[in-house]
Amino acid sequence: MNLWQQYIRPETVADAVTALTSAPGPALPIGGGTDIMLDLHQGRHSPVHTIVDLTGIPEMKILEIRDGRLFIGAGVAISHIALHPLAALYARALTEACDLIGGPQVRNVATLGGNVAHALPAADGTISLMCLDAEAEVAGVAGRRRMPLPELFLGPGKSALKLGDVIVGFYLPLAKPGEASAFKRIMRPQGVALPIINLSVWLSRSGDTSSPHPGPLPQGEGIKQIRIAVGPGGSVPFRARNTEAFLAAKAYSPENFTAALDILLEEIKFRTSAQRATAEYRRHLVGTLLRNTLAAAWERAE
């Protein structure tokens, strides 16, 4: 049985949009295909008439500074991002996440756009982009638009992308002095499955940035702003906004961390997964994960 009837490999974003909207039956865009091809083979995806392969579009494979922001094309391979000096300089949480996705063969094929478009609540690339305040550039029938990343997700495996929409790439603010990010995850030893839990932090430091560890700090020295993302923390990729609001403009101290963890446990909605972990186990792990990820971002922001 054929999994599709027509295969198209456009060379421009405009041609990709046309191919998706003019297909005589259901059409599906693919990048690396490491997720969607398995879904098709295993019957977890509805039948497809036309596959539109985006890997031949040069614009979607660019990683550069553009208009004062870091632009990462949706077609850039995960392994390329993990090793790219610009990504390491301005988006450390993303490079750490990309270095942990799947195994080497998967990372050489999988794309950041595919990781995000699959809309899984604990996708490593997505969780790291959430703390980095990324915007997605989406091309569609009506032209191009920018979307804050959280607006892309409607539920587990359900994105807000419409028929003909293609994620062209992502725009990330450039990290300034006193700002840094980090990503960590807890996973099974083989490292090829979805994480038990993952977490990313971006923060900016205020005052003296020379203190490397949590502890009592002089007045005015501590966290200026912070963003925290956790997966899976709900039905969509989760930003811990209440926890962020508490930690902003506060000293980086054990007392504030303990209070912040209580707020995080109150606002997050862990669920039990038969394949990975119970909700109770994730609640047990998240404190250590938050502490370690926060410490890494704090030290880098010196």
C-alpha cells in the first residue's frame, strides 16, 4: 500500500505553499521526516495524497544574524544547530537541547522546524525556544507573518498552522551582557526517546554578576528578568509565568528558590505517562532540574 500518491520537492517557499494548497488531496509538508514518516508507516497519521518535501528550499537552511536578531531557518538540521558558533553564543539553551535530541543519525536529518511543527509538549527544541522568546516566521496563502512561539500550539500534536502554512524559520533576540540561557533534561539511558522531563531557563542578572552560586546577595543584586519553560507541563509547551513573575527583580537566594519551586509546583500540570513517568515522579524531579538549570544560566550570565 502506498503511503502517498504524489511527491513534490519545491525550491522556494512560495512554490511550497502553492503545492500544499493546490494538491488534489490531503497534502503534508515534511522536513527531515523523522517523526512524520514513522507516524505514516505506523498508521498514526491520516492518509496523505501529496508529500511536499521542504529540504530543497535554500532559504530555510540559513542560520545568520538578520535585522538585529538570530535567524534560524526551519530546515536547518538539528546537528548543525548544536555545533554552530552563533547559536552557541546567542542561544545556548537551544544548542544544548539540539545536542540531546535522538541519536546522531536522527540529528543529522531532523530539522528544527519539524521539531516545533510536530507540537509535542516536551519537544526539546520547542522547550528551549520557549525560554528564548522565539518568534516563528510562517508563510501562507495570505503572505508571511510572525507568530510568538506559544501561539503555534493548540494541544498535544496539534499546531495552529493552517492548510498551506510553512514555518520558514525562527527569530531569537540576541543575548546581551548579563544574559544567558541553559537547557537540561532527564531521560532514559539510551537517550533516543522523549524526555521524562525537560526544562529551559533564560535570565538576565542585575547588579554584581560575580557570584557563581545561590546564596545571600547584597541588596539589588540578583535576577532582573527570567523565562522558564518546562515539558511536559501541560497539553502544550509550558511557560512557568507565575514562577517567572515571582523570581523577577529578586535576589538569587535559597529562600527565593524554595518559594519559586512552590509556585512552580502549583501552576504546572504534570501528567502520568505509561511509557515514561508518573506525574508524582516528575514533581519529585522538577526541583533538582530547575535548580541545576538556573545555576547554569546564572553562571553563564556573569
